[in-house]
Amino acid sequence: MPKVFITRQEKLNKKLTAWIYGEMQVNRVTQQQIADAIGIKQPSLNRKLKKGKYTFEDLTAIFQLLPPDANELLRLMGVKE
């Protein structure tokens, strides 16, 4: 069986996705609300979350609904562990 290596970017994307799901539960924000803020349909947002692929505009809209504090933002960017 071939070895699979997870890149640093993939790790950060998984960490970001886990944070988004957690903050959605804490703040009671639905996928539909985030999808509306981004300007896409909810199934498309679900695919983005599953793949962990976000654009700058996606993250801007998400962070407006689920604002991270400065330390959390640095952790999500991989600057501070």
C-alpha cells in the first residue's frame, strides 16, 4: 500500500474546518446562513467544508459570522501552535 503524506496546508485546512464546525455549533449558525453570506447554495458550502478548500472571500464572510479572536486566528494560520 502506498504511503500518503499530509501536507502542512492540508493540516491547516482540516484545523480550520474543525474550527468552523465547532464555532457553528457554539454560535448556532447554520450552513445555510454561511452559504447565504458567501453567496452560494448550502450543498456547495457543504462540499467546500468537506474538501477544506476556501477562497479569501469565503473566509472573509465566514469570519464576519464567526469572528475569531487574534490568538485563534494566528493558530488557524499556523503561526502560533
